[in-house]
Amino acid sequence: MNTLTQQLDKAPTGTQEWAASNVNIQDGCEHDCRYCYAKTMAIRFKRATSDSWKRPRLRQHDLDRGFTRRSGRIMFPTAHDITDQNINECLAVLSRMLAVGNELLIVSKPRLSCVKRLCDELATYQAQIVFRFSIGSTDDAVLSYWEPGAPSFKARLACLQYAYAKDFQTSVSGEPMLDGDPDALIAAVRPYVTDSIWLGKINRLRHILPQNCPRDPEAVYRGEILMATQTDAAIGTLYRRYRHDHLIKWKDSIKSVVGLRRPAVAGLDE
């Protein structure tokens, strides 16, 4: 194996593109996204079933843990979300991480009730926080199919607007792109983004859907239609349209198509 190939094999992907480490506090997620890789892994290693995943369980050992200052940004959460059911526990853990000086990337398909509490109760640590809200489409019919337990587009946009008005650093993740119209998403969120808008393809869908949505031919059919909007040619066109836009950032799934340099160290692709 040559040196370049070794470097590419070691290049951070997934959550490591955004953060040096991550923290989670529960197994399962009531959003129950059909494309969720964390759900697939939990099913594979028999920590959940396709049905039980949407009834999450808090992990007491993670709720009780202490924190020291880490090198690099911490992403919270990565394998579940922040919801009305776990907001108290999330705030307790976030506060402990922030109190010792950590920088946090808080990622969510957000609910306004939760974002208001996060902004208000973590205001002391504002300079240490970036919010990155996951919004894969402006079309509620699309969102409600792929992310059946998650908030509507209007609700997520209201969260972005609230955090922006409170002077927090704001970002949007359009990964996975859930339709063929990222332009509408970019136009809608741009006025309220201070940091970045990330775009990425849907990944591993042919592997994930049989695990997450067993015996569901409609999911397979819709998955094929979605993947057909993300051909190399379509991604190349998208990249050329936004390659000089300072707000647009590209996830590894797009970098690998258009030939962009990949980061060598976790958490540096900001």
C-alpha cells in the first residue's frame, strides 16, 4: 500500500470530520430516522431491535461521569438527539463538560423548547459552543418519511433563528441531503448561519434499510429514488455551483467524488 493510500485510509470520516471526540448518554432515539447508522449498529450488535430503538434508555454510567478538559472539540450527541424527554440530563452533562473549558459542537434535529433551554441555561459558556442543526430538506413530507419522530422544517428553522438571535455560533448540517433540492435549504437557512452549511450524501443506504426497516419495500423503493439524485454527475454539478461559497462545507462523501483534500486530523475539518 502506498503512502497516499495509507493517508486516505486514515483520514477522519463521519463525526470525526467535525470533532476530535464525542459524548452520548443514551441508547436509542425517538426520532427513529430510517437511515440512522447508530440504529443499524445497535441492531447488528443486539443492543436494540428495529422496533425497540425508538424507546431510548438513558445510561447511568454516562450520566454520572466526570470530565476533564479535552484536546479538540467535543460533539454532543452523535448517536441520539436532545429531546424534551432527556433535556435535563443533557443539560447536566453539557454543563459539566463546559465548566472545565471544553469546546462543544451541539448537534440536533432541534425542538424549540429544548433550544430555548440550551441557550438560556448555557449562556455563560456561549463562546465555547457551536450549534449545528440537522436539516436535510425543506419539504415536510420528505422529513416526516425519513425522520418520522423529528420536528418539521418550520420548527427547526425557528430553532436556528432563536440561537442566532441569542448570538450563538450557528451551523446547519444538510447531511444527509434528503431530496434533490439543496438550493432551497441553503437559501432558507443562510441568513441565520454564522459558521457553516454542511452538505453530504446519504451513506450506506442499501446496507442500512434492510436492518432499520425490515420487510419494507417502500423504504427500499424510496431509497433508490433518493440515491438516484446523488449520482457523481449530480454531485459534481452541485459542487461547481457552490465551490466558491464561503459558507458551504463538504462532507467526505462529496470530497471523495470531487477530489477535495481530506483532513489528516480528527476535528480539524471546520
